[in-house]
Amino acid sequence: MRHFALGSIFLLASAQLGLAEIISVFVGGTALRFEPQSVTAQVGDIIRFSFRQKNHTVTQSSFEAPCQALPNGFNSGFVPVAADKTTDFQTAELLVRDTNPIWAYCRQGTHCTSGMVFAVNPGTQFPAFQAAATQGTPGSSRPPTASSTTSAPVPTGSSTNHLVTVGGPGILAFSPTNLLAQPGDTITFQFRQKNHTVTASSFESPCADLSASGQSGWDSGFKPVGDGTTDFPTYILKVNDSKPIWAYCKQGTHCSSAGMVFAANTDEKSSKNFAAFQALAKGSGSTTGYPPSQSSAAWRPSPSMAYFLGLFAVAFLL
Ligand SMILES: *[C@@H]1O[C@H](CO)[C@@H](O)[C@H](O)[C@H]1NC(C)=O
Ligand SMILES: *[C@@H]1O[C@H](CO)[C@@H](O)[C@H](O)[C@H]1NC(C)=O
Ligand SMILES: *[C@@H]1O[C@H](CO)[C@@H](O)[C@H](O)[C@H]1NC(C)=O
């Protein structure tokens, strides 16, 4: 399934005026709704969706067709959550790249037509958007500030760009940690605070540079990012085939101690799944990457945040 596509990684200048906020939104749980149902966000803010009970999605739509996925829009995919789950809820993040409204819904069954819709910066248009969802009729008027820019298709037509943030204040992790991508897609790694890399490795040696073993690897190099920075450096990786992609952060013990690894296109049903890869990284204890026995993987089922959102920005984007 397609994960969230995103737009250009350039933040507008206004993002530099203040620190980005993380805005939490619950998806489902006790009711078939987003909570809150709409938010006001600044450019650079991150909407963090926390998936609660049942089986929901966060999928980008449009004001005119609230319950229809926008072509090339973001989509978390279905996130089933067991009724008795109380912790470790899966999250997905959406980076707000401009001040245009962003419209979204849950794709599950009749959730949208029951009113399970969500908006970022809807102005006064949220009630009309929700009414259009439940009545199945397009909104009577397009909000004046909604431009087609939020749905700007990626230049290549069908490929998707996946945004992955690297590090951040107090964070030694990639987010999301793993994802699915199609050949032709790109993955944009956006480097946050401290000084990280994203470097190709292998399942067997999670914390070792693949190119050091004579195979063809790739490496962003170190990307130091200061505390006050909002203009984050990036590294764009092209996805050439559907084989798994394994990677890690080369800095110090980020990989071997913190399990700072990333993967794409893993077979989660096989023994080479993301949790096993991360467990091998943490068990490796060194950067030489000798894998410990497979059994260590079983102790650490790490919740993989396989879903993330990006968002289209004005006039370009992936
Ligand atoms: C979640 O919903 C989707 C779409 O209805 C369905 O295909 C999938 O099997 C569901 N997953 C679970 C675990 O119920
Ligand atoms: C980033 O980390 C690398 C490797 O540890 C180091 O060589 C480099 O000097 C660091 N850069 C900054 C600005 O701290
Ligand atoms: C895909 O091919 C390009 C060009 O050869 C290369 O730079 C890139 O690293 C490859 N991607 C992966 C995931 O190996």
C-alpha cells in the first residue's frame, strides 16, 4: 500500500520564526472520530496521529470529496488496534508545510460517511466539510484559501516521496522506522538535531557500512544540525527495486546502543523483519556487526512505526 507522500522539504521562511510544535490527534478509540476533529497549525508544526481502537486510516482527501482519497495524497494505510491495547499506540506524523487547509478522513467502511473526518487549518469550513462527508454531497462552496497546491501531483506522476525524520532533540531514532516504497519512489531523510547519518547496511550486520564490505552502498555522510535550526538538511534516496533496504546511523553507538536503524520493504512475516533487524543492531555491541543469535530478536518486539505522513506543499513536491 502507498504510504504518505510528501511535498518539498523546504520549510517556508516563517517556520524559522518559532519552534515547531507537535500537535497530538487521536484516531478512533471510544468513538468513530478524530479527537480533536480539526486543528490550527503553523508551518513547521507536526501533527502526530495516535491510532486507537478499531482499524482506521488517516487519508488525505479534498474539501469537495471528503471521503475520496486524493491522488498522490498521504495515506497511513489501515492500522488495526486490539480492543485491549493500552500502550504503545502506533503513530503517524504529518509535517505542515504551508497554511492551506488539509482535509483528511478515515477510509474504513462507513467511518467517513459517519463523519470521521479531520482537517488542519480549515478556518470556518470544517462544519461544511463534515456535512459534505455525511451527506455525500460536495461542499457548496470551495473555501477561498484552498488552492490546488495541496494536491500538486508529484512531478513523476505516480511516484511517492516518503519523508523520514532522523534524530531530533533527545531522539536517537528514524521516524518512521520502516516503511513500504515502490520502485521509483524516493525517500527523503530529513536530519534533525545532533549529528546523524543514514548509511546502507545489511540485515546481518545492521551497524556496519555496506560499502566497507565491498558491496555498493550509499551514505548521507554526517549532517550536524544545531539546536535552533529549522532548515533541516536532507538526503534523498531513490528506491530502485522492491528489495529490502537496510540502514543505520553511523554516529558513535547510536546504532548498537540505541538501535537507530531504518528499513524499507521488509517482509514483516519473515524472520528478517524490522524488529529482528533492530534487535540485531542493539545486540551487536560494536560496529563490526556480528549478529547475535536470532533468539535475541524475540525479546524485543519493537513497535514499528511503519506509517507516516508527509504533505504536499505549495507548487512542487514529491
Ligand atoms: C483492517 O481493515 C481493512 C480494510 O477494511 C481490512 O482489509 C483488514 O483486514 C483489517 N485488519 C484487521 C486486523 O482487522
Ligand atoms: C559530526 O560527527 C562526526 C563523526 O563523529 C564528526 O567527525 C564531526 O566533527 C561532527 N560534526 C560536528 C559539527 O559536530
Ligand atoms: C538506486 O540507484 C541510484 C543510482 O544508481 C543510487 O544512487 C541509489 O543509491 C540506489 N538506491 C538504493 C536504495 O540502493
